[in-house]
Amino acid sequence: MTLTTKSVEFSGRLKIAYLHDNEDGVLTLSNDTACAFELKEGDFVLAEGRETHRTILKVRLDGGKTNNELSAYISRSSCRTLGARAGDEISLSSPYAHLIQM
């Protein structure tokens, strides 16, 4: 299963997002954000996983637009796994999905 994020018409930048566990256990990125960071194809993002572990996955851009926003998809090419909980913050642009503990 892939996780989809969308840019926020902020000069090609995406923001730090909060992780939220849905009923299906897959993490989503909220629009509640404080800072903005570049998101490029090939970047890594902390995404989905089981229990408290989330896998870092690569970002790829599809070039299409949804509601005038470029779509970025998370590929299944994983790099490594880190511990994370709902409510933790992640940097979408960090080369190794820098995890910011709250």
C-alpha cells in the first residue's frame, strides 16, 4: 500500500506533517504544519509500518495535478526502519527522513 502526499502551493514546498494512525493502521500526513521543506523525487519520507515501527520510503512525483497541486507518491523502495508514534513530526525533505521527537 502506498501513502500519498500533496504539495500545498507553497512555491513547490511541502511542510512538516504530523503522523496520524487511521483505523487501518496506516499513517497519514495531516495539514497541521509549522515549517516548510523542499520535497523532491528521490527524497525519503517516514511512512507506513506496523505497531511502532515505520519504514523510510522513497518519494516519486507523478507530474500530474490534483486540485492544482502536484502529487507526490511514496514508493516501496525502503531504506530503513525507525520507531515512530502518532503525533511525532517528520521532515519530508530530509535525505534520511529526519525524525523530530515532540
